[in-house]
Amino acid sequence: MLSLSPPSTNVPPVAVIVTKDLFFGSQVTSTAAKQGRSIAMAMSLEALRDHVARGMVRGVILDLACDFTPAEVMAILPKDSPVKMLAFGPHVHTANLQAARDAGFEQVMPRSKFSAELVALLEWITE
């Protein structure tokens, strides 16, 4: 299990990005830290499960380019959970984007839009 949080903060994460892309995940968590927001990175479903079990997670961001399906991620959350859900992935992977919508993710978008609107999306997912 690998779970990474920004080293500069002792605040429990209020959101988790689920990705296997260490470089991009680090960019997201460091951007959040610069905003004073706490986002952890989970590189496995077990790591996400651990964060959710602590009861602090208000938002989950799923990188659809990783091996986990939106349904697997949703299954980790308590039923009727108020956790905000966002998924992003390559625009050409329309089936993956649709699977996230079908699973109940509130926001689903291409990676380019996620990157372009990152600051605003981090604000939304952590509030």
C-alpha cells in the first residue's frame, strides 16, 4: 500500500487523488498545499480505503488512466456518502469517462480540462 501526503502539512487530508502517476499526483497535492488545502495521494484501493476509514475525506479524485474502475472506487465509500466525486482521463477514452458518470461521479472531464481548472476544482472538492 502506498499513500502519500504532502510533507509540508500535518493537517489530515480532506480529499484524496487516486492515481498511479506519481509525478502528476504530486503536482496536484503540491498545488493544493500552496492553496492551504490538504489532499493525499492514494496509489492503491487499499490506501483509499484507509483514508476513507479515518472519516476525514470529503472528496475523491480518480485518475481514469489507472487500473481502478469508477465502480471499485465508489464501492469503498459508505452508502449515501456526502463525499464529492471527480474523475478525469484522456478525452479519447470515452468509455472510461462514461463509466465514471454511470457510477455516480459528480464531475467527469478530460485530463486537459482538469489540469486547466485545477485550482478551482481543488477548491470545490475540499469544501
